[in-house]
Amino acid sequence: MASPRRLQVNESASISVVRFKDQKIIDPVAIQELGQELFDLIEKDDRKKIVLNFDNVEFLSSAALGKLITFEKKAKRTGAQMILTNISPEIYQVFAITNLDKLFKIKDSEADALAVL
């Protein structure tokens, strides 16, 4: 597999920890690439435990949120578990307003997420 361009993936036991390289996820081409890299994690690499660490992310567009929703549905269909961590208060507010905080499992820190997977 070619190394991801938009994501940095680290394996910790059977858990994939994914960090976003982009601080602002707004460019439509970047979002397409990011989505494909996420989908490949479960479709090609068959990963079952995924932590998405948003530590580096300052802004997400609505299209990026749409990709995350699609990824979450694909993960559920394949039996994969996914937890989001380190979401900034500004981005979390968007999750809360749109009720996405109910759709996604969200933990404050990567350590919290790893503890429950």
C-alpha cells in the first residue's frame, strides 16, 4: 500500500491510530483523497479498531464531515470500531449542533480511546 498522503497511520497492537496531516480540511480534492484513505483502512487493510486523532485539525468543512459520516457507516458495516479523539472545542461544537456527537464515539484523549478499544 502506498503511504497515505493526508493521513498518518500508526499501529498499536491491533489498533490503528490515525492522525490528520492537514490543519484545515476544506479543499474538495483533499477531502476526496482523505476519504479514500480512510475507506482503504477498512476496505483494503481490514482494520477493525480505529482511533481518529483530530489533534492537528483546526477546521473541518461540511464536506469533510460528510466523509466522516460515510466512513462511520462503512466501519459499522464491516464490524470495525471507531473512536474520535482530541477534537478542539470549536469543532466539537459543530458535532454537538449537528448531533454528530451522538453518532460518533468521542473521547477526550487518545489514551482514553485506546483504553476502551
